[in-house]
Amino acid sequence: MGMTFEYYLSFLDYSQMPEFMQKYLHTESIERLRYVSYFCGMNYASPFVYDFSESITRFDHSLSVALLVYRYTHNRLKTIAGLCHDIATPCFSHVIDYMNGDYVKQESTEEYTRRVILSDKSLLKCFREDGINPEDIINYKKFSVVDNDRPKLCADRLDGIILTGLFWAKNLVISDIEDILSSVHVFRNEFGEDELGFMNAEIARRIVKVSDEIDAFCHSKEDIYMMELLARITKLGIETGLYTYDDLYFVGEKDIFSMLKRSKDKTIIKKLSEFRNIKPEEIPEIIIDGLKVRDLNPLVRGKRLL
């Protein structure tokens, strides 16, 4: 855990985490997320293309989302739903959506949520102890503070903006964190849903600007090419019998990447070398129609900013 992420957690009262959350952090499925990178496996990519300031995992993201939800709702069920919202994230995250051809919503891997949750005995034990129906966690999207459709804001989306802004796009700095979190509030939106928004319009506009800049990063030829390249490599690993599609959901990225590095397949060796060493000037133009757009129009004191 890096210093900047620790600082972020300090504003989410990590040191005073609610006791009910702690046992969930040690369940098998949540622990696995420690070995799934937040930035879609690009920490293994060419350092000439990516320069992340800290190594962030899906576990880190899940933890900070849960703490965000608890900070603004103090609701146990919604907090656990936030913690488990990415429980079925496969190795290399949205790269697998690319592999599956799901460029628009990037949700193709979420079908595994039910299977992952119901196969984790340690997690189900926690649910029984807390009187939680697994279906409520499987269907976490019904909690609009945890997850909702764009251009609305939710804990998952806000945390994603903060993490990406701090550690990849670098259009946020540590001093922004307190200003952002102190302005966040839960409002009732025009659809009758609870939604995160801001008390301060200037902060809201800043978050929209940061989000738009992140969207530009994700639509850059460099990121699209590298995501597609890792998607092809991952698919080749399946086709050559190194691992199965299911393995992507139940093992860690280092294990999958180690299998790829040990492969004797000439195509895998060539493409893996390209993935790890390519320079920005060597990346060709690539266009994918309908690539996910990260639009955002948050609430300010209960009204849409834009």
C-alpha cells in the first residue's frame, strides 16, 4: 500500500473501520482481489507507455468504495455490497471485456458475480452471521449509492475517478482529496434514488474535468492498443491450454502472467515482448467503434450541474 493511497484511506477513516467489515477482508474472494491490478494489468506493460505512481489493486478499490459508502450512509448492507461489487473481477479486469468484444458497457465479466459469491464458503459464513441475503450482494446494483448508470455519480465511480486521477492521469493531487470528500453528500435525485453529489459547484466542475481527461486517456491510441494487445495475448493463453477462461476469475494475475511468460508458443512470446517493451512512437492508430464513454453530470445540492 503506497503512501498516497494510505493518505486517501485516512480521510475515509480507515483506522476506525467498522468492526463488521473486518472479517470480510479475509474471505477468499475478497483476498483474491489483492492479486488483481486496478489498472487492467497495465502494470505489467511497457514502462515507456505507462507510468503509474503507485501499485493499486482491485482490493484497494473495493476497500475504498466500501469506506466511501459507509462514510455517507452508515448502512451495513450497502457497505458490504460496496466491498463486494468487484468480487468477480477477472485477471486484467476490463481487458477481458475487450477480449469478449464488450467495448461499450464493459460489463461482460459481471455474469460471474453469482458464481464467485456462492462458491465462497468463507463469505457465505459471514453473510449468515450478519443475516445478509446473498442475493442482496449479488444484485448490488440495486443500491444506487454503490453503483448506478452514467452520467450519475456513485461510490464506485467517484473512487475510480480519484484513484485514476491520483495514480495514472495524475490530474489530482493529495491536497485535492480532503476538498472532494468534504463536499460529497447524499441527495435524492430526479428518479427518486439516493445519489452521491456535491455541496460545492466548483468541486463538482473539477471532478467533471478530471473525469473528461481520464476518458481521453482511455480513448488514446496507446491505451486502446495496449488493452487490445493484452486481450489477444490472454486469449492465446486460453487457446494454447495454458489456463482456462474460468481460471481468470479464481486465480491471481501474477500466476496467469507467469504462465504466459513460460509459454513456448512463438506468437505469445512475440506479442508478450511487444507488450512489455513497445515505445509510444511505435504504436499505430487504432479505432474501436462504440468504445465506452465516461460521461458525468453530478448533482450539486440536489440539482444537475450541467
